[in-house]
Amino acid sequence: MTETDTNLIEGLRQQSPKAQQQMLDRYGRDVFAQVIRLVSVTENAEEVYQDVFIKVFKHINRYDAEKSSLKTWVSRIAYNEAISFLRKKSAPMVYCEDYGDRAEVLSDTEVDETIGHANQETVQLIRAALKYLPPEERAVITMFYYEEMSLKDIAYVTESLPTTVASKLSRTRKKLCRIIKMLQS
């Protein structure tokens, strides 16, 4: 941990308004980007964003530098707040059972051909398809692809194992591919 992080954490533990502002300046944009990708509606994302930093400031004493970086710890809080918010909302989701085992039948090559080429049409299809995924699956996809988090960091955020994250990522990519094909038809 850098000296800057140490000073920031100490200031937050003392409830310094200056430290709180530094925290917002340093991590606010990333947190909002993470939340908006999951929650989608700006007004709701703003609400979740505020809840995230209220929790960060309130629970800073629980932060353990041995377990994760400060950024990953804040990301975990953002993830949990966004997922909690989404669970309260009802939106159409596509679960694996909706397709039986068909999502598992797709090969990695077929998935790469469908979502592997980042042209504008594909990006729009992926964004549209993400809305149909359950919150936890949407979160894994966004953390891995948009935030470029490692499997280890995603595992910390989601309170799971890196191997579990890798499996969920593989299954969710296949499901995303199936949703994109459904949207195209």
C-alpha cells in the first residue's frame, strides 16, 4: 500500500472531510462507472453511488490491506450495493433454465465469433443483452471486460473463488451469446 493510501485511510478513519473528498475524487468516477453498468438508470445509479460512499466512510475501519487493495475493497462495496438494489427491482432476466442446456452446447469458438469482434454493432448488442442477465452474471461480465479486473479481484468482490469466477464467466459468455442470437432474430 502506498503512503498516499495510508494517509487517505487514516484521514477517513478520523472522518476528515478533506479525506472524504479525496476518496470521492480518486474513486468516484470508477465507482459510478461500475454502478451504472449494473443499474443502468442514471437516477438509480446516483442513489446507489451515494449509498456506496456512505458505507465506505462508515465502515472504513473494516478495510484490511492484507486482503485487497483499497480500490478492490470499494469495488466490492459498490458491487454489493448495486446487486442489493437490483434484487429489489423486478426486470426481465434470462436464466440458464430458460434454454435448458442449450447455452452450454455453444462452443467457445461460436461465442468468440458472436461477441469476440468489438465493432459498434456487437457492442450495442452486448449492451442490450446485458440487461437480460441476472445481476450477479451482469456484474461478472462488466468487472472482467469493462473494468478489466483479474479473476482474483472479482473473486474477492463477489466473495467466491477464482476458479468459480472463471466457470461463471464461461457460462455467462455462452448465455450472453445465446441472448444476442435471440435479439438478432
